Amino acid sequence: MESSSTRQQAQAALAATVASLQSRAWTELAELVAFKSVADEAQFPRSECEAAANWVAGALRTEGFEDVALLDTPDGTQSVYGYLPGPAGAPTVLLYAHYDVQPPLDEASWVSPPFELTERNGRWYGRGAADCKGGLIMHLSALRALKANGGVPVHVKVIVEGSEEQGTGGLERYAEAHPELLAADAIVIGDAGNFRLGLPTVTATLRGMTLVRVQVDTLEGNLHSGMFGGAAPDALAALIRVLDSLRAEDGSTTVDGLEDQGVWDGLQYPVENFREDAKVLDGVSLIGSGTVADRLWARPAVTVLGIDCPPVIGATPSVHASARALISLRVPPGMDAAEATKLLNAHLEKATPWNARVAVEQVGQGQPFRADTDSPAYASMAEAMRIAYPGEEMQTAGMGGSIPLCNTLAALYPDTEILLIGLSEPEAQIHAVNESVSPEELERLSLAEALFLGNYAESKR
């Protein structure tokens, strides 16, 4: 049996190796961030995603991965797969990340260029630095550290998705058609994050989501507001009424028939911390009821993502014939996303005034997820995080975002343990301008993952 001092020496050596890899992590993350890999050809050319996918495939081949392949998924994007064999009889662990990113939004609001990794005030800024190109670098650093200290003790599969942010479900459908490809004893999803910087956290639940486009039509064409306004039905005004019907006076989500009184019993999110993390302006109230954790992790939440209507500059005095909006509805565990979609569609149709014509089109959908935190893999991760974050214990939290692949994997492999970790703590500002990653967090989580793989291999002997 390994002595305590020998084990501590091995852990220290692993930590030193991870620290020495930080310079390489910066270099590779900078290369990855430079790809404008938004999986939406209306915004960026497909070649950017293809280049990013090829970079990932090259990195896996360099690390000795076998069967490296660019998988053409049904949504027209590519995911990258590779397999690294481990010792005979060892368990298999699947490591997940995604190389596609959210669009940069208002590039003028970025302090530094969004696709140029920039170090500032102890953080690394760039689109995808935390979500989730940094997640891939975390996996690579963990594996490299293990290889430098005796070898990787498990069989490793890596899958790096190319359309996670678009929610188009390509990898889910590919996995369903090739169920043997991603089969593993444990899966580490590197697309979540710590509840707070420096507080090691696994994510126990994910909200599901539905994405719909609603269009309201009232006239054959726009009309002069002076000649027709007051009697002609304005499609934009009708749409505004529809969207307003989705919220109560306090801002709570109100979709007819959708339960909205869920309670979160785990780690709580103090109001003052949330206000600071969300950068809520002084004097502006939060919306909804219940605790912040209730609102984020246990209840549905609707968001209007965009509206097609004329901008103020250049607007004409017109009654609008047509207007449309893109609506996201997040649904908590215990709620079926397909049923929530039906209720949302029915609500939108019922709320449309003046007998206006309304059409609702589903754009995307994903089910919520709940992990089994009592599984042996979580014990292995708790021990690993205890070492990687001295003086801290692993916490369990929810996450308001959605990773639809989790439910697909849980359905395909019901006996597989699924853990969610990652780099997206509040200061990272994922999906917003000036996204960043903490290099200290990247180092600690890379170490935690390396330690976890060792712990997990031991637990399966």
C-alpha cells in the first residue's frame, strides 16, 4: 500500500508539472481563441469552425490519441473525437469540451479584441477563454501532467463539440446513432464552473431550455402612422403585448400552466453576491420571487433574446405590418422541456391581441439534467479538489444554463457517472463582452482533473 508521504510527494510532483504547463496553456489557448468559431454562418464563415476543429484534432494526435476523427454531425457541424488507451483493465473516462463559441456581441465594448487572448489584471481575456476552449486546455494539461508522472491511469476518450452554443443538437443525434462511440465508465463535462472563484464546485443540475421564434402579422404592408395610426393594427405593438404577458409584475416568469414555485435546497446564492456578479445597477431591483438560488436553478425563466423591428435611427412614421422575436425559456430539473414548449406556444398564441396572425417556430430544445452526486466518481473528485484547493471542500451547486448532451449521455449510458466541472465562475462573464478565464483557476482545475483520474482508477481496482 502506498504510504501517506509517498502519496503526498506524488501529488506535489503532479502539481509542479501542472504549474510548469501554464505557459503552454497560454500559448495554445491564444491559438484557439483566435479562431472565430461561432457556429452560425450568418455571422462568421464556416471555415473558422473548420480551422478550430482541425486544431483540436492536431492537438489530440500530438498527445498520442488514436482514432482521431472529425465527426460530421447532422446539424452540419463537426465534432472532434479521439481515444487514448490506458493500462489493461483500467476504466474508461470520457472528457468533454466544445470549441464553438458565442458571438462577440458588441465588439466595441470589449476592452481588448474578442478573438485575441489578452492578459489583464491577472486574467486572460478572449471569447471562449472560459466557455469552453479553456475547458479543452484543462483536459490537455491534466493528461500531460499525468503522462509526465508515470502515465495516464485510465483509458481516455475525448469529444469536443462544434455547435454546443447553437443548441442544434448535432452531437446528441450523432451519439444516438453511434452509441458505442462515447461509452465510458465516467464522463467529465468540462463546460460548467465553480460557484465562486477559488471555491471548488461540481454542478449537480442543469436547466433545460426551449428556443422559439414568434412572428406576428397584421397588415399586407407598413402604413403611414398619420393616415392609419389609431385604427390599423400595429404588429409591433401586438408583439410587445405578447412579450409582456410572459412576466408578472415582479418579473417572475408566467407561462400559462407552467409551475413556477420550485425550491432549491442546496448551496445558496446571497443577494448581495448575485447583484455584484450580475453587475446590477444601483437602485435596480432583482426580478422574481423566492431565493436567488430558487430563481436560477429551480424555476423556469423566460428571456427575450432579440426582436426584429426598425432601429430608432432611420425609423419612419409607420404602423408595422410584421414583427418577430426570439424567446428562450429555461426549464428546471423535474420539468419536461417538450411539455414546456407546448405550454409556451399555447400561451403565445392566446396572448396575441386583436386576432392578429401569429406563428411560433421551434428553433432549439434540450431537457434539464440532474446528476447522481452519491456515485463513487464524486468521492474521487471531492478528494482531488481538496488537494487542488487547499483548505476548501467541494461544493455542489446548480447551473442555470443548459447542456443538452448530458441527458443524451445519461439516457445512452444509464450506469455511467457524469460530473460537471469547468472554468465559468462569475468573474468569467461567459456569453457577455470581456469574457475571461482565471489562470489560477485553470491551473487548479487541471490539477484536480489529473488527481481525479488517478483516484478514479484506484477506486475501480
